[in-house]
Amino acid sequence: AGIDRIDVNPTGDTVYTFPFHMDNKLMVFEGEINGVPTQFAFDTGAGMGLAGEGFKADGRFSGNAGKIKMRDSNNKVQKVKMAKSKHFKIGGFEFEDIKSLVVDMPFL
């Protein structure tokens, strides 16, 4: 059995439902980035989003938003590119001008 959705009440008068499924012990749910359907993996410890290089190729992210140093999934420090997305939509929530890391990492 288990949980297969989360209900959230952000405004006090509307309830949004987020259907999700489990994949490799990650909670995965659907949304959109710049109008492109996207699957999101939920990570409670993440400080910002992480997208693969392919997300820039299909228009979900654009431009160069700088670089930061970070420790990758192999415990190595590297400089990682950042990019911006104009619009995220997840259920009834919409977010504007989101910066995310853009790097291909094993296991993600």
C-alpha cells in the first residue's frame, strides 16, 4: 500500500493534489518547466534544483546563470553551471525565474 498522493492547502481555501510514485526510493511527481512536461524527484535536503544537460537542449532551462562549486554524488568538488527557467508549474503552484544547477550526475 503506502501513500500515493499529497494534499496541500497553500491558501486556506483550495486543496491541491500531487499524484506521485516511488522510483529508486525517490518520490517522483509531474509538473512543467516552461510548458514542457517534466518529472520531478523530491529531495527534502536539497538547497536548489538539479537538472541534467538535456533540460537546456529542450528549452526547459536557458541562459547561463553563473557557476558554483559543489561536492558531487562521487564526493568530488567541481564547478557546476547554473541556468534559469522562467516558469515552473507543479499542480496548482506556479514559480517564476528559478535558478537550478545543470549537470549530469550518476544515479540521478
